[in-house]
Amino acid sequence: MSGNTEWRLRARPRGEVTRADFEVLSAARPVPGAGEALVRNIYLFVPPSMRLWMDEKESYLPPQPLGEVMAGITLGVVEASNHPSLPVGTYVNCMGGCQQWHVAPAERLQPVTPHAGVPLAAYRTVLDVQGLTAYCGLTEICQPRAGETLVVTAAAGSVGSLVCQIGKKLGLRVVGVAGGREKCDWLLEACGVDAVIDYKAGGVGERLDQACPDGIDMLFENVGGPVMDLVLDRVNRRARIALCGLVSSYNGGGTQRTSALMQLVNKSARMEGFLLTDHYGRYAEVTRKLEEWILDGGIRYQIDILDGLDQLPEAMGRVFHGRNRGAQLLRLSQEERT
Amino acid sequence: MSGNTEWRLRARPRGEVTRADFEVLSAARPVPGAGEALVRNIYLFVPPSMRLWMDEKESYLPPQPLGEVMAGITLGVVEASNHPSLPVGTYVNCMGGCQQWHVAPAERLQPVTPHAGVPLAAYRTVLDVQGLTAYCGLTEICQPRAGETLVVTAAAGSVGSLVCQIGKKLGLRVVGVAGGREKCDWLLEACGVDAVIDYKAGGVGERLDQACPDGIDMLFENVGGPVMDLVLDRVNRRARIALCGLVSSYNGGGTQRTSALMQLVNKSARMEGFLLTDHYGRYAEVTRKLEEWILDGGIRYQIDILDGLDQLPEAMGRVFHGRNRGAQLLRLSQEERT
């Protein structure tokens, strides 16, 4: 690992991401300048939205420039430092890219202080991106009141499963939609949801009617497409729909029924999108609370780790086809100090 | 007019409404009971959403029962009264149905006091349904700030044209989308919008780019379909989309691109539906303000009147195909006292 393996985006993917969309280069390990630190990337988080960044059209980030190192959400460790606040050995969250080494000014590196009882990888997933997304999306966009009914799509996913569990802590009736028996069982048994709907088993409309006898007050939506339409068909007056993502559209395509959106009018309902970055002000408060819940066993989560940057296309394929179990990470180097 | 001609819904329309969907009966003129009044219907308002009430599925009203008089938003005059608050000759707004005579308890009849300088028909349209919808939808859902850009679809329609003019009074850049040169010219010349887009002329995306150089902060949406998608593609951060209606879906069908909805996530934007009934608390305040604007010439509007209940299918066809000019009314009897 003396050099730096860099994955650069060569072409804008058409549909699913493949190895051919990247150029893999062996570059020199970068050297930190004044006020900068050298970070060894340990974990690269591979969310579905990474696919959006690759498109020509702006998403919530500017389009990834072609020919440059692919952007990536990482956790690493400082290996050399020109800034007093970041001693060597400090773990940091940052946008470290799809590469092994990263140099950045101190203000772009967010120190992380892992607790001995919590895996380091959790600080790049459940105790950061997913936790903050789930907690703030549910509490601030959905505005839940105890006793109301919440439907969560991609409920066994890394964000969805946290939303389900936080929803239960807030006294909600929680109905999770997921693909396949194994995920549904995990939601019932580990996450404690009130009901599950296996969308792959069909009959989603009837199952929603059964699982939500009092209608649907809130939807935490990760997927979009026909299941979302069926949920919208059943919302109650003044329903709140938190749009966290619409993964079904990221590889291109996907439609919604206009008549399903009309339910927003019929029921004076609200659909609102949000980004993690909208909620960074609550970072310390929320992650402290989630860390307590993890330590006392009140929150369950899964992290799915593959080894090596070479697994990037595989990791994205897993995420889009629901083959991952929990947050999808790539391990780029070992946790231990070198 | 001694008897009562009633239009009863015989069958749920498939697609567009036709005469064959109704049974037209000649019934006895109803007799008011204790606390009730007999109203002679003068104007029947024919909004696109009337089509929704005919479907089996609940909209914002319960489904119209088959075999009963079709629901209808009316303005009439009290011809016989068993309630002291409603002397004979009082003009009233009510849900008087698709018929000539209507009996209702006093609490379901809303007295109207027309100003000599304003047409009576305005009190069932711009000074009630459309005015309250336009004003409250724009101010409460869109939360406009002076200098922001507002796009209005069906901008030459009875609600849209009011939204455009109220938007100008609030200091917004207003861009109206309408079908055809005549409507676009009226928007520019009478309503004072900053720019118009004739969606029938094509190139809507490019025209939006030209008309909204600073992006789009608010959308007041009446139609849905591909134009809405193109507007969503261009919204700014924290945009607000007021869903007033999605007429393109009312006769069945219609889709939206999932990727357009994804803009709500990318831009942390909000889409919210609303109903007139959400805002009745502001009725007196808003209609007073609108009446002042009408009297001083600051608000322009159009009312399109056809004569006779027999014109009901024609009126609905006009509304759905944009052949009406302003709020579509049917005149069921003369304004003058009998």
C-alpha cells in the first residue's frame, strides 16, 4: 500500500454500474500540505445514491467529473498530520473517495471517537449516515405521534431497519415492506415491527389493507415505484411522506401513477424530501442517543463488508438487487494501525 | 320550472363523462321542512374535480352514490324559508346538486351578500372556490417570498389566473404555463405575468430554462403529467410545490417520472396537497380582500357560462380540453327573482 490505487470514473454508466465504467490507476501516495492530514481509508460506504452522482445531471451533489477519482464516503485513520487537532491515529469520517489514501484540510475531516463496545464500521454507518438519516427523517419530516401507523419501504435496509426500530421506540404501529422471507423474518424478530409485507410475494395492496386497518399516517420511502403508489392510495388525512430516496429510479426509468399522487390532494397530505446534510446540526445529539441504544441492545443493525476496491461494482449490484444485508461497506485497509 | 329536473348518476363513467352516464328525471319540486329552506339553483359550478366524485374510489369527497342526484357546487336564491336567518330572496352558496331546486337545513346554506359592482356569478367562483383556493394555496403551501420564481400550470384557468395575479401582488416572478396563443396572450396582457409557456408549442424544458433563469422556487400545480416533471427537474433547494389538482389523471391514466420526484430529495423540497375546506377559516378575510381587488380593477378574471343542465357533459368536456375561458358555470335559472 505504498502507492495509491484510484478508481476514476471513465464514462457515465448506462443503467447499472460495471467495472468498465472506471479506470483503475496506480498513483503516488499523496503528501499532506500545510494544515492538511494524510488519511488511510479503511471503510468505503456504498449507498445506492452513489449511482446518482455518476450521472451527468446534478443530484444532491454536483455530477462526478469524468477522469477524476470517484467520490466516496469513507472512514479512515490519520497517518500523517500537519494540523494540531488531528494527531496521527485519529479516526476520521470524510469524503475520502474510491481510493486507498486521501489528503484533505483539517476542516474536511470529522474526528470520530469510537466506543470500545461498538464496531468501528458502525461509526461510518449506523452512527452517522444511516442513523442521522433515519432519526431526523422520521422525527422531523414525518412528525410522528404515538399510536399512528408508519409504513417503511426497504425496511430491512440499513436506513429502513433503523427507522422501524426508532418508530417502535416512539410508540408507532410499524409496518415494514421488504423483499423475501429472510428479510421479513429479521424485521419481525430482530427489529420488532408489527407487521411485514414481502413485496416479492405479491398482493401488496391487500396486505397493506390487512396490516394497516386504520390507514397509513406516515410513509418513510426509500424505493418508489408501484409499492409507493399502493401506499399512497391508502394514506390518511394529513399524512406525511418522508422521501429519503427513490432507488428504483437510480439506474434509469421508473414511473409513478399520477392518481396516486392525487392522494396528496385528496388527503391534504405532504411529501417532503430531505438530505442528511439538512440535519448535521443534530449530529452530536442523535449519534449519542443511537450509541446508547446500540450499547444497551435496544437497536439492532447489520453491516455487510466486502474486501477491496475491486468489489465496488459487485457492492453496487448487491445494493440495487437487495443482496446486501445491512449497510454495504468495502474494507479498503485493516482497522489496525500500520 | 314547477317540477324539478334532476340529473342522477346512472353508471360510473369510463374515461370522459357522457350523457349516457346520467338518468334525467322530472321530479316534484321539494318542500322545505322545519328549519329548512327551498333554494332555486341559479349557477352550477363545473370544476374538473367533479369527475373524481363520480369514481368508485373515494376522492376528497365520498364517492357519488349511483342512482342519486349528482352532487354539485351551486349558488341559488331562497324561494321559501322555514328559518329566520334566511329570508326569501337571500342568495346562498351550497352543495345544491345537479338539479333545479334544492332543499337544505339552514346550516348547510351559506348566505352571500353580493356587491352591486360585481357579477353574482363571481360569488360562486372567484370570490369563493377559486379565490380561496388560489390565495390560501399560494400563501400557505408555497410560502412565497418576494423575488422568488413561481411557476403556475393551467395558468389561464380560473384558479391559475388568480394565483398568477396574487403572485404578482406578492412581488414574485410569475411564469404561467397554458395551452395556446390566445390564453398565453391573455396571461401576459391581462394578468401581468412575467413570462408564458405555451405547452402545446413544445420545447417546454428549454422554455422553462429561459423563463426561470434563477431556477424555480415554487410550483402551483393543477395538471400533473410531463409538464410537471419538467418543472420538478428544475426546482431550487427548499422548493415548495402546492398540489391543487392533477387534472391529467381524472379521466384515468397518467404517470409521472420517478426521477422527477427524486428532485424532492435532491433539493430537500416539499410537495403538499390541499383542499378548499382546509382553509374555510380564512373565508371572510380572503374574500373581502379579493372583492376589493376586483372592485379596483387589480384582479382580472373570466367566467364561462353555458345555459341549462343539458350542457353538463359539454361543460365537463370543455374543462378537460381547455376549451373553457375561466370558471365553467352552468346557468340553471335566471338571477332575477321569480
